[in-house]
Amino acid sequence: MTQHFAGEAFLDHIPPNYDASRKELIIRIFSTILLLVCLIPYVTTSVLKSRAFQRWKESLGASTKKSADAKSKEQSSIKSKKSKNKNQNGSAIKVVGVKNELTEEEKEAKLREDFEEVYEPHWSTMLIMPLLNLFCLCCVIGLLINSPNNIYAARAIFQAPMLSSAECEEVIAMAHRAAERNVKAAKNAGDDSDLTEEKRKLLMDPPMGWKKDRHTRYPTTDLNVVIDPFLKEDRMYLEEKLNARLAPMIERVYGIVPGAIRANDIFIVRYDHDKQPNLISHTDGSDVSFNILLNDAFEGGGTQFLHRPSGQTFSVYPEKGQGLVHTALLQHEGLAVTKGTRYILVGFLHIDYVDPFTGEPTGLSKFASWFSLPWLQVRMKDGYLAAHKRLKKQTRGNLNTDYLGAVAENKKWTDHKYYRILLRDIHDVASSFCDFLSPHFMASLIHRDNATAYLNALDLGYERSKETRDKSPVWFKGQQIEVDVDGSITGGWKDRKHDSSKFENL
């Protein structure tokens, strides 16, 4: 059950009440199952069977009447002969018989017993149950697809204040201090250093101390808050702000409990007009992404989102301190900075239904996980990549593979190519449903005049709820890992493998 949102009074745009919506959805699903699987089949088959019984009884009555008429004629003939014999002999023998007559209720019960022995349902009656079951399944799927996680939030962009102006300046300052430490480490690195010549050169290239090669496919000029030399105090500062402001917002707009949130990457990016001014269109490798604008001393910039079915785009230009939150597989790009430098704090968040380190449930609702198309889309992608990774390990240096692409002597069903095809197809179907059915829109949650009061309310609410919250988000310790469909860890990013000690005691 979600916590009360401390900033509710300041909302200009009201997201759905996820607890109430899910209770209503459960009632509708059970009502649909009760109606289509139990009530309608029972009434329909009872009515059809009753009509069949009436027809059978009528046909039986008609044949009985014919038999009775024939018997009556036979008895009349016998009486006529007896009458002649009486006249001839002058005497008659009177036969007295006792006959037990059945009541109407007993006759009806006897008829129904006889009917049950000969009754065979019509083929149309036998089709009712599977057709109703299929219709019930379609109705339940339709109800689940129309849940808020699938229709309302799947392709929405939420904008809200995250940091004050002074707090933004502090985050930029801590990034510059970390960059200076990188420069110092590069200058003092000896031959036994882990830094290669190429990495040293990249660190010494302007802007000095900033990484340029962390993200392979979509490289940015950035610093990760764990891998790069941020201080423990820096991470504690960010953790307080994210716990107080971002986690409650995500819980409010997505119905996701804070304990299910695990950051897989948090970093500070800079876009320089004369270096890297923009980032091409892409999707992020996570469930939810956020970015917070840290300054306004630049021109240009902004984030552009793509509506894939139509090819239309729409752009969002947040103010300093405001954050954008959206599902990560929504296509977007960073627009070019034409003057100055744009700083943003970016995070890729995984939504876990089990803790990848302990296997313990996080309390995530089924409606926000297995019944959520955006979540299912990411999970199928994770499983597909994990299966391919296993396949590469199995086939490396071993050509003894079967036609399914798995090592013959160590084959598991999750290694079959049909398993990977299934994951890929579910991913594609979920993505198409979200793209076509979910509205693409930007919701500004808070008016700029209420930004300070809103942040103060969230901070106060966080302080009051510290003792009552069961679990908090994991912002740093769980970064840069890869998980499978079941939530288990399958590997880590190269930076985590190389600097695993930095993730200890976080």
C-alpha cells in the first residue's frame, strides 16, 4: 500500500489513486470471472437442458398416447369377446385387481431420471463453456491493459521541482571537485596504475577530468557518482534529496513502492556547445529514467520525445531545478546546446520485484510489475540479453551445440532459441501496445510559484515517515548490475567488475 504523498496539496495535475484503482480492478476482474465462468454458463446450460427435457417429455407423451390408443382398442376388442362368452355361458368371472397409482411429483422425478440416462448435450451447448472462457480471458486482459500503469503512465512525461537553485549549484560543484580528483589521479598515475594511456588521454582532454567513454553506444561527457571520486558526503547529500523528493513522486505517479526502486546508474552529464552539444535519439536501459536540470546559463538544450507510431515529436524545456521522469523505453534525445554548458543529473532506475542480492520480495504490486506492460517490456529485454550472454559463454571455444543454439551436454530450457524468441516477441508486443494505446503527454505537476513550498512539504513528509517506512530505495550499492527475468543477477558492467571495491559498504 502506497504512503500518503506529502505534496498532494500542491499538485496541478492529479495522477490516479493507484490503491483505489487496483482495488476496483480486482473487483471487476472477479466479477467478470464470476459472471462469465460461473453464472452465465450455469444459467445457460440449465435453460437449454430444461428445454431439451420439455421436448423429450413432449415426444415421450406423444408416443405414450399412440400406445394408449392402441391398447384401448385392444381392450375394447377383448371386452367384446368376453361379452359374447358371457351371453353364451350365462355366467361371468369377475377379476378384481389392485393397482398402485404414482403421484405427479413422482412421475416427474421418474421422467427426469430417465431423461438423464438418455440426455446428450447438443454441440452448440458444449461450445458455450470454452467460448465463454475465451471471452472471459479477453475481458480480463482488456481490464489489465486499461490499468493506470499501462494506459496513463506508460508513455507520460512528468515534470516537477526536484532541487532548489542553491542545491543545483552544490551538485555542480561536487561534480567539478570529482573531476579535479580525476585529473590529479591521471597526472600522478604511474606505470602500475589501472589507467591505460588512452583513458589518461581522455581524462586530460577538455573538459578535463570528465569521462567520455562510459556509455558505449550513446557516449556522454559525464561522471558516475560511485565509480568516479565523489566523496561519501556527496552521496549522502544526494541520497537525502532523492529519498525525500524523487522516490515519493515516483510512488505517486507510478504506484511503485520506494523499496522496489534500485538505481542502475546515476551520473552528472555536461553538454558543451563546442564539444558534445547534444545526444542522438535513444532509449535507456532501465524501467524509469529521470533527469534534473542543474543550471540555466546556456542557450538551446531541452529534451525531445518521439511518438513512434506517427513519427511526431514534442519537446520539453524544464527550468533550473526541475526534473523530468518517464519510462525509460520512451524514445527521446537531448537537443543541442548552442551556447554555454548544460548540466543535468541523470538516473536510470530499475524497478525490482525481488531484491537481486537477497532474493527477498520488495513489496512491488503485481499491477506495477507482471501486469504492467512497460515493466514487462524491460523484463523481457533483460531476459533476452541474459539468454544471449549465456549462449556466448557456452559456445565460446565449444562447437558442440545443437540446432537450438545450446550446448548439447548442458542444455537447459532457458537456453533454447525458442525461449529467446518468446521473450523477444513478448517485448515487441508490449512495446507496440504501449506505443499505440498509451497517450504521449507531458504533465507539469507543480506550478512554479509553489515550487519552494512543495519541496519543503516533501522534506517534512520524509522526516516524518522515516520510522514508518519498511524499505528505502537503493541509489548506489545496486548500480551497474544485469538481471534476468526472475530478478537474479547475471553479471555486472565492466566498471563495476573493475572497481568492485567502490561498491562495498555503500
